Amino acid sequence: MNLNGMTIEDKLNLLAFVIEAETIESLKKRNLACDANVHHARTIVKPGLKYAKIDNVSSGKLMVEVSTGIVYGIKGY
């Protein structure tokens, strides 16, 4: 897949989609895919001026520096 023609928003949405899909697949493999676990595996992209945030439904997961594309794991905001 060529990511060069994609905007930062497209890349963030793709990253969020992949994280969500792989998390749900992992839950299914471990027989933990109840409604509550699948609900909390959902991802949300929250754009910002300096950092975009990729969150699970209930907590933060990643921050991406918009100008460079560097991805940071977080413990909390």
C-alpha cells in the first residue's frame, strides 16, 4: 500500500482502523469477544493542532505529532 498520497487524516484513520481490527481479532482468538470488550476496543481519532490523539472509547492510547508523524504511546493526558 502506498501511503505517500494520503493526508495525515487518512493515515490516522487507517492506523485507528488497523488497531481496532487487530484488537478485536485478538479478543476473538482468546474467546474474550463479549460485547463489553469489543465496545472498549473501538478507536476514536481526535485531531489537534500539534498532536492528534487515537483513543479507545474510555481511555487514551496514542498521540501522533502532526508535523512529523511520530507516534507516542501514552499513559494518560
